[in-house]
Amino acid sequence: MENKGKLQIWLAQTRANFLLLAVFLVAIGLTFAAKYGDGGLNIWHAILVMIGTISAHISVNLFNEYSDYKTRIDFNTDQTPFSGGSKMLVTGKTKPRSVLIASIATLALSAGIGIYFSLVAHWSIAVISVVGALTIVYYTPLLAKVMMGEFFAGLALGTLVVLGTFIAMSGSPGLALSALLPLEVILISIPPGILTSLLLLLNEFPDAEADKAGGRYHLVIKFGKKKAAWIYAAGIAATFGLILILPLVGISSPWIYLALLPLPLAIKASMTAIRQGNNMAKLMPAMGMNVMVVLGTDLLIAVGVFIQLF
């Protein structure tokens, strides 16, 4: 029972309920690799990519929790299912040293897998890995303080996961950069990146005051909740607008339109954020809808590509 309790504590500490994001992003890259690849996927490589991506996601969550404990941000936030931290450090259920060690260990595991694929697949994986590692390490102490946190979160835990997975599964060491990525893969990787940024953006609303007191400076602090809600709505429009356009110009199959299914929920979340951005109790349903939109859209992109294999 004691071990089960420790496991539950660490699942909460790593924010395990959000790790499906990494799984679905990798799934998009895998399905594209199967679509454009010459042969079947290497299952062991697919498992390695999944482990490396999930490990990187855990690492950034742990670094973030450690930093927010040290800066006392998490002492001043109200915990919600989507924001406010896990409170494991604040309540003394885990120790700062243990969390820091775990964050470094998961980052090292992810980096090791990145190095492997940079050797066996393509050197560009090393560039993607470095960008990801720097984002993980510097997200809280730097990026979240200079209004770049949302952008790099979307880049590193969105677009680059899709592209990196595709390259790891379909690349070869001597392949020219111009032949590495099909246009469809590049363009379809953009909506998941925007969605990851929007996931972070809306989750910043409840913590804005505590974040500001702790030295952060993100979009919600810069523009206020009303304007930030309109930025969120614009991001939703850009995401689904791009998905809508790609089949019309012959770049993607109409099966990608499956990813439009969460659009009504996204519109509702946007309208709620615009109208209730200053009322945290009424905003909470929109935050839940936002999570479903992000995960649902990413999953349905993968499903839309997967169907094309048959």
C-alpha cells in the first residue's frame, strides 16, 4: 500500500494526466512516417521515440514544479485540475532534491534517445533535441519571464515532436534536408504546435497574479485576460482554418477533416474565455473543454492520416 501511495504521489508530481499529449503528438508523426515511408515501421524505434518524448514531457513538468516551488509561485496559487501545480512539493509529499534529480534523469534519458536517432536517422534530430532540451531547462527561469513561454512550449512540445518523430522513423543519415520532410508533414505539424501553446495560455489565467509576483511575464500578464482570451480565439481560428484549407489546395487528404470535429467545442471554449476570463469559476469549464480540444484534435489528425494507409 505504501508503494502504491508513492506511485500516486509521483504520478501527480509528473502531471501524468497531461502526458497523453506527448502520445498523440508522436502518433501523428508515426502515421505520417507510415504513409510516406518505403516499408513498415520499426516497432522498437517507435517505442524509443515514444519513451523519449514522454520522458521529455515529464522532465519539463518536473523542472517547472521545482522552479515554482523555489520561487514560491505554487504557494500562492489555487490548485485546479488544469493549473496551480500538483502541490506535492508544497505539502511536503515529495522533496525538492528528489524532484530535481528526477527532472535531470528524465531529461538525460530523452537526450540519450535523441543522440541515438541523430546517428541512425538524421543529424537534424540533434538540432531538434537541443531546442527541446533548452526549452525544458530554460522554460521557467527564462522563457516564461520574457513572454516566450507559450511559443516555445508549442514549438518543442507540439510541432517539433511531430517533425522529429517523422524524421526518426523515416530519415537516413545521408538524406538532404530538402528531401527530408514532405510539405504536408510540415504544414500539419503547425496546428498541434498552436494547440499546445493555447493549452498553456488558457491554463495561465488562474495563476496570472501569482505568476506575476513570482517574476513571470507571459501573454496573460502582458495583455490582460480579456485580450489574452481574444488571442486564444485567434489561435483556435488559425488552427482549424489551416486544417480546413489543406485539402482544398490539394496538400492533404479530406480525411484530415476528422480533426474538425472538436471545432464546436473549441468555439464554445473561446466564447467562454472571452466572456468569463475574469471569473475563474465560470472559466473552469472552458479550460476543461480546451484540454479536450487539444487532445481530440491531435488524436483525430493521427486517425485521419492512419485511415489513408488502407
